[in-house]
Amino acid sequence: MDNIEARFNLSFSNFNLDVNIKIPCQGVTAILGHSGSGKTTLLRCIAGLDYVKNGFLSYGGEVWQNEKFLLPTNKRPLGYVFQEAHLFPHLNVLENIGYGLKRTKTLNEVINLDQIIGLLGINGILTRRPEKLSGGEKQRVAIARALAVNPRLLLMDEPLASLDTKLKQEVLPYLQKLHNELKIPILYVTHSPQEVSQLADYLIVMKSGKVLANGPLSETFSKTGLPVYLGDEIGVIIEGIIGEIDTKWNLVRIDFDGGILWVPDNEQMILNQKVRTRIIARDVSIAKKEPEKCSIQNKLSGKIVQILNDQHKGKLLIYVSIGGSVFVSRLTRKASSELALTVDDHVWVQIKSVAIL
Amino acid sequence: MLLDDNDIQTICLTLKLASITTIILLIIGTLLAWWLTHSKRKWKKIINAIVALPLVLPPSVLGFYLLLAMGPNGFVGKITNALGISPLPFTFSGLVVASVLYSLPFMVQPLNNAFESIGKRPLEVAATLRASPLDAFFSVILPMALPGYLTASILTFAHTVGEFGVVLMIGGNIPGKTRVSSVQIYDHVEALEYAAAHRLALVMVIFSFLVLLALYIWNPKSKKE
Amino acid sequence: MFIVFFMLCLLSSSAYAEKITIAAAADLKYAMDKIVKVFKKNHPLEDLEVIFGSSGKIFAQIQQGAPYDLYFAADISYPQELSKNGFASSDVKLYAIGKIVLWSTTHNASKMTLTDLKDTKIKHIAIANPKHAPYGKRAQEALEATKVWNDIKSKIVYGDNIVQTAQFVQSGNADIGIIALSIAMNPELSNQGAHWPIPDNLHKPLEQAYIITKRAANNKLARKFADFMETTPAREIMIKYGFVLPKERDQTKNPGKK
């Protein structure tokens, strides 16, 4: 598998970046972090928009930057979606999309223009001027424009951050479609764990210019050090398929590696469809014995693999492996001590709520 | 006829001077304004102040120093002499050089504002869309800065048409070469030919009004509002 | 600090009761400054200021009500016109005859004549604008009388007034110029180049006259300064700067021209 190798090291009094990572040239890699964590700077360095002296960058073995050489941005086979759409105001939608297309020499046609336009649903607005578009439409056009240059790597810098919740919901499905239908690797910078869990295959977590964790999504999401950082949002992502749709109770059954989960049917589910769910640690409780007559439907048994301190002094994070999956539960120290939980204990977990993403 | 041949000659000369000055300043002004917008050097503030100086200096003072500088003993004069160019005072080229300096802020400042408000981002966007910096300048920045260019060109043109003190100091008032309309009006007034002065002044007022009117009608910025 | 300065400005303008403004032609620049200096020494309590400009400009300004009390023109026709239209409160009084000279900082003008101006080495000849500057008009007449005007016309550059014309030459931009003797006699310029007096018979006389304006009809100081111009110290200064003076104390009147 090809990799993007990036080594950047720079330090200012108020900011530094110290990165040495390999990113797979495949799927969506989310770069998650707070503002000031260096995630955007890393993306800009990869695009060649920012320059770090003595940095190194290669894409699938092809060197884009070393001590002696810097490939200028316009010669790198990438697409870039900025936080704001930044459409060219003097060009209409089609001309905006055509801007990069005209300047692209390598027409290896991974995707063609019609496909892009269809994928992003901008057929009806091609002759409009940017000032006549809604925020969501603008961002979709910006994505189409970035894709039209046939990039071998798509970089997205918080493409949803400038949109309100409603518009986010409008654009997000298109991003998921990109993910599902295109073979282009995407680096996706965000500060929203929600977006990460909905889109990413791989995750890089950054803090103060350093990479905290780096790897496949669910693994990284529950990795050491991260829980503290993710605060309230700590949780896990479980992928599975729809095994049954129960029309009587309006529930669907998700089969995953380790068991089943029942979740309310949102009436968009199709049998055997792949789905992704997010389970937040505070919604997971632990019992030593199998609970009986409980209102909570989803209960699973497994083994404690790790116990970590939470950000809050009175709480702990308990990692339980169930089949091939890991669940995280947040408990008070008191509760944990009363149950006398230790690693390798067999326990039951109860899950209060599951969100389908 | 409203104007006599001499007056028409001065008008043609004035328009020629203003056009050439505007064209030269479009190039110099773009480079300078671009540098001022994007340079991070601390001493660019000094350059900024120097560019704005002609706004403050009385034109006669500027003209006097240009006369000294361009003269055979001045440093510009020594350079032109070494290059085998005849001295600039009392020549049309000299007027062009002086007008370029005198009207510099009228070109640079609106362009600087336009570039500032466009910012760096469109250039970055263009770069990610395979456009080289030069390509990006012409295909993105130029169209985006068009209202700024329009304002800058009209201001420069109009300001050069209205230039008087500097021309009087270094032009030598030579018919067909350096006698522009503003000087001609002044001469009419000084010679107590008020009627002739009124006529020429009226033509200039109407001309300037039409130019400015065109600016306000055509400027896309004002249209949007 | 600023306010104190501002108040001082206000005070100083109201401190004197009587004050006159003299408007003088540019050729008088150096001579008039000297004369005013001497006058002030003799009358330390009087306040007067002088502004210089081209005769034509001052003429137009007085017609528009400019607050000038005395007008010393470089050509008698201007005060005559003002007098005719009721802007004067005195007779038109001749005070000097001007002279024009060839002057250069790069050539020895004292050894040249007007025909030498045809020399191809001379690229630019500065004269005052004949259209409105009396000294320029006389320069053109002299060049025409010598029959060189048409040959050198293309080399001529026009100064707005006689002082600026001298500036063109002084800065080296014009090789040579025709300026007022009174300007060429100023030490600052005479140190830089010699001059050749252009014979009087080549042009009409440069009769310079003054008037007291209508607004100063009852102004004693204006009268006093006008009288001072007739005294020996003032006349000596005028002569020193190359002016020819009317002989008798009472040779007023206009020699009736134009």
C-alpha cells in the first residue's frame, strides 16, 4: 500500500509543528484536533501552501519536498477544499469548475466531469454566479472544482466548519458519497469527532503541533491518551450490517463482530446495508452479572482489557473487548471500586443509546 | 469654433500625457502595490510613506526638486547623461516621468486596497487548481481587482490632466511639447484673456465630469449595492 | 503647547493697528526686500509685508478685491488700466526702468550677443512667458529685432515669471536665459554667471510704475512708503540692482503708451 510520508519540524515562540507520519494513500484520513493543534498547518504543508524548511514529503514514493527541492503547489496532483468555498466571483459555477480542469494536463479520468456534477448534485446551478448560491451550494461547487483537476489526493480543510448545522446536514451526505464512490485518498481536517466518526477510515489526532495517535479509526478512537483529550465525546465506532428490520417494534438489528445491537429504525435502512454507529462512553454501563429485567435492550458480555483515568478525577474509563470490537465505558471511581473491577474480569455492558451515523 | 488650434493642441497633448502616464503607472503601480500588499518586510512602511508623499508635497516643491534632480547637475540628470539620453526637463518624456511620480499614489493606493481586500487566499486556491502564480494573477487577481484598477486608472488619468504646478516647473511651457491645458488656461488668465480661459476650462470641466460619471456608472462595485 | 501657539498667532495678528501689504512684480524680489528692510529700520513700529507675483496676476487679484495697498508693476500698462477703472487712489507713478540681460551659468554670457543663441551647442533658452510677463515680452521683441527669433523659437522654454526663468538657468536646465538685470545683480546669481546687457534700442522700454490702491486711499503708512521710494536710500538700492530711475523727483505721469 502506498503511503504519504510527511516530516515537518518547525518551532516558533507561540507555535510549533513536529510531525513525522505515514498516511495511507487510501480512504479518508481525518486529522482531528483543536484550533492551534497544527492540523491545518500540516495540511497546508502537504499542499505546499506553507513551507517548512528542511521538511520532507513524499506521495507514494514520489518526492514532493526535501532539503533541496520543493514541488510548487500548482505542480502537485492534488485537490484542495478550503474552509470557505472561495469560488472565483467573476466566474459562474461551470467556469469555476472548469478553471482547474483547463489547466490539468493529466487526464487519466479517474472521474469525469459529469460524474462529479452528478455526485455533488449541482446540475441545476451550473450557470449561476457564486453570489447567487447558498452556503451549502458554494461548498459543493468548491468540492466539485477540486475534484475536476483529477487529483490523486484530495485535501479538505474543515469544509463544513463555515456552515450552520442545517447546511452541514445538506453537504455531509455528499461527502459520504465521495467516500463511498471515489478511489481518491482524502485528508480531512476537522475539529469535530462527529464528522470523523461519520467519514473517516483512518484517524490522526493532533495536539500542540504533535501527532498524539495515528491509525485505523476505531482503534485510534479508543487508544491510550486519547480519551482524556476527547473529553465528553469519548466513545467508539462500531461498524456492522443490518441483519433484520423489525417492522412491528420499529427496530433494526445491527450485526457486528462480537454481537448484535438493536436500534430504532430511522426508516432509511436496507437489509444487509453497511452501517456505522457511535457509542459514547457515558452511555455504557457495566455489571458483573447478567442484568435481568432491565429497560436497556442492548447488553453484551466481554472482558475488561484496560482501565484508564479519565479527565475527571472521580471517573475512570473501562475498556471492554467484545468479540473483535472494543467498547468504552465511563464510570465513577466509586462505582468501579464497589464492583471491584480489574483487567481481565468478565463483565456485562449495557448500552443506553446507539447513534447510527 | 469654441477653441482655437492652440487650445486643441494643448488638449491633445494633455490627453496624450495622461494616457501614457496611466499606462506606465498601470505597470509600475501593479508591481509596487503587489509588493506593498504581500511583502512582510518592516521597511515597507517607509516605502508606503514615500509613495504617499506626492499627496502632501506642494506640486511646485515637487516640481522644483525634479527640476534640480533632472538637470545636468542632478543625480537623475547624471544618469540620463551617462546613458546618452538628453536631459529630461523641457521635454515630453520629462513630463511623463514627473507625472508618473506625481500621480503614483493615485494608482498605488487604490490597487493596494484592492489587493489587500482580495488577500492571499484566491492565489492559493488558484495554485491548488494548477495555476502558476503569473497565470493566477491574470486569470483571478486581475478580474477580481478590476473595480480597483478602474478607480486607480481614472484617478491617475484625471489627476494627470489636472496637473499644473509640476508641469509649470519643469515643462518650460513649450507649445506642442510641454504646454498642457492646465498651463494654457493659466496663461490665458495671466494674459487677461478670460474668455479663452473660460472656454478651455469649460471643456476640461465637461470632460472630467464625463469621465467621472462613466466611472460611477461602469464601476461594478457600485452596481452591486 | 499647540493651543498656546495658536493663541499667539491670534494675538500677533491683532497687536498692530495699521498694516499694509505691498504687491510687487517678481523682478523687484531682491531690491524690494532690501528697501523694506531699510524702511523698517527707520520706522520700527510700522508693519508691512510684501508679496511677489507676476504683474498680470496681481492686476487680476486687485480687480477681484485683493487686500493690497500698493502695487508695484513691472509694466506701466497694468496700473494704468487699474487707474482707468477706478481701482487706484493715486496717480500712476513711474518708479524705474527695467533692463534685460543675457545670463548663463554654463557659458560666459558677458562675451555673447543675441545672435550667438543660434549656436547648436545651446539647446534651451529660457525667457519669461511673453504672453503675460513684461520681461518676456521685451525679450521676445529684442530677439525679433535681432532677427534670430524664428531660428531659435524651437529652443525657447518659458518661465512663468522672471524669477522662475532665472531658476531654469540657475539649475543648468536651460543653457542661457534672458532675465531682468535686477535679478542677475543679486549676489547669489551674479556669483554663478556673468551677464550681457541687451541694448535698450532693441525693445520697447520696460517702464515700471506703481499706484496706491483705492482701499488704501486714507492709509498714511501706504503714502509714507510710497514717499520713501523717492528718498535717496531707496533709490540707491534700486540703482544697485540695475534699475534706471526717473531723474526728477516729480517726474510722475505716464509717458502715455498704449
